[in-house]
Amino acid sequence: MADPGPLAGLTPLPSSNQVVASVASGRVDPFAPVGGAGAGAAPARLSLPPGLVFNGVIRSGGTPEALVQFGGETGTLRVGQRGGRTTPLLPAGWSVASIDVQQGRLTLRQGKQSVTAEL
């Protein structure tokens, strides 16, 4: 019996070989530096999230806190808080790495990079 072909109005699915061939894999140049900016290029320097205002530091009940404003909110941040999860005072993907009350410093982390704000 001959193959009837695709039914009128239906689009046939691609074959497994067509699907595999359409997916890019690997890098064009596997020996190029990661990031493609050059072998000795430094990573881009991280800066505070846009709109974040660092106003001060306090110690409350022995716990250091940073006074901040962000996105229409005002409040305090504590070490370990994560934006989008435990506080609306930071954007998602950011976290509080450290707060130094004596030096007036707030250190935030995004991924593996960190940035420190000073009063």
C-alpha cells in the first residue's frame, strides 16, 4: 500500500534528524576565551541596582541593618536577605552579603560578583 502523504490541512512533524540538525551545539571557536571579550579582559564591574538608595546603617538588637529605599519602598535590609524572595527592597537576583556598621558599608551580591556602597 502506498503512503497516503500528509492529510489535507495538517502540517507533518519534523523528523528526529531535522530537529537535531536545527539545534546549535558547542561554540563556533572552542579555543576562544570565554565571554569573547579577549584573553585578558576583566569582567564588567558591578554597580548598585538602579534606583537603590543607601541611607545608613544601624544595629538593632545586636543585628546590623542597612537603611535603604528601592522601588517606592523604604526599610531595612539584613544579611542574607534576597531580592524577590525575602524583601521587596532589592531586585530579584540580588542578596545582602554583609553590613559593616562601624565603617558604614553595605555589600550586595549578584551571582558571584559583589558591590559595596559606602556612606
